[in-house]
Amino acid sequence: MNQTTKSRAFLHDAPWRLWTAQLAAVLSIELKKNLFRRRSLWIYFVAFAPVLLIGGLAIYSPGIAHGNLEGDTITLARTFEVYYLRLGLFFGCLGLFTWLFRGEIVEKSLHYYFLSPVRREVLVAGKFLAGVITSASLFSVSVLLFFSITYGQFGRAGRSFVFAGPGLGHLFAYLGTTVLACLGYGAVFLALSLIAKNPVLPGILVLLWEIFHPVFPAMLQKLSITFYLKQLCPVTIPPEGLMALFTVVAEPVSPWIAVPGLVALSMAVLVFASFRIRRMEISYLAD
């Protein structure tokens, strides 16, 4: 290979090497912001609130904590669906991902990124990955601790259920669903932060849609992220109360469709955010 060919090969590969290095730099900066700042304490509380509750019950009320294995499995499934999917993960991702850009504007620091020689698409990817790693790590650890406390209190019977029964499969399903929830919610809220000056109101509309989507026709239900996440849960929780009266039962979706569908949705929204940020202009006075 002559010198000219080597130069052309280097110029061809250099942009990807540069973008990879920039992506790693943005990711490192954003992870430190998300995990180690005082204003990030709230997401720790949101993520670990169920662990603190069940841990307190196990310590101060051991008689209540030692329930029925089958009953506690249902309680775990209900806690995961009601709190983690509909509340904890939703509000955690809402606060975290909308702050990735809106927070920079509030703190009047976004222009430092825009003035640096970093492609805006790389900036979006770096911030998004940092948000996914932060949220998925915290909530996955929370789910793991909740799961461990739930079955650890049963001693040998709990260990048998986990390692010789379906328990380990349940755990992997909960953890995988948690990561996919961070991908799906994170992509939606990141895009909202680039569209709306105040993404809280659109976020509330998304919350209402995610909560009440079971009462809509089956076709519309498939436009909800929660619809696909519930298909991945290892234990099905039937609707109760008024929701049971108005719920429209939709045909379940195979995990082989739900998982690629959520990943594809996240990538599509991320591509939209990458195009959107190209036309973004900073106006601190307006914010």
C-alpha cells in the first residue's frame, strides 16, 4: 500500500474514530452529572423507594414480611407493574431525560457543547446513552434488591424457587423489561425536551395515555410503551376495580415482536432527535 492509499484510508476512518472518542467524552461527562450531583439525589429516592419499604418491613415486622411464597410472587409482580413501570420508571425517565438538554439551557451551559467541535448527533447519542445507563443501572439494582429481599426471607424455600424453579427466569425478565423501559421512555422524553420548552405538560399527557390505554381499542393500545412492556413481565396481573370493567382485552404480542419493536421505536425517536437538534438555536432569554 503506497502513501497516498494510506492517507485516503486514514481520512476515511478518521471521522469514525473522532466521533467515537467524542461520544466517549460526552458519555463520561454526562454520567458524572447524572450520578454524582446533589440535584440527582431525587432519582435515587424514586428508584429505591420500594426497596426501603420492603426492607423496613423485613427488619421491623418480620411476621408480616414472612408471607406466602406464591402470594409474595404476586405482590412482587404487582409492585413491578404498578410502581416500577407506571410510576417509578416513568417519572425517573421523565425527570432525567428531559433535563439532559433543558437543564443545560436552564443552567446556561448548552452553548459550551454547541461551540465545541462535536457533531450534534454525537451529542444526542452521548447524552441519551448516559441517561439510559444511569436509569437502567439504578432501577435494575433496585429491582434486584427487591427481588432478593422478597425471596431471601423464605430461606431454603426461596432459594429453591429461584435457583431450582422459575425464579431466576422471572428475575431476568424483570431486569430486561426495566432496561427496555428506560430505552423507550428515555427516547420519548429526550425528543419532547427538544420540541417543547416545558416538557412537563406533554409528559403528563403521555402519563395519562400510558395509564388509561387499556380502555381504548386494541389497535390504539399498541401505540403505548406500557402495552409492550407488560407482555414481557413473567407474571400477568389482571386489572382490578373500575379498570377491569372498562378494559378492552387486546391480543398479546410475542416477546420476539415486543423487544425489537421497542428497540426500533427508540432508535427512530433518537434519529428524529438527531435531525431536530441540527436546527436548534439557543435563546437563554426566552427560557
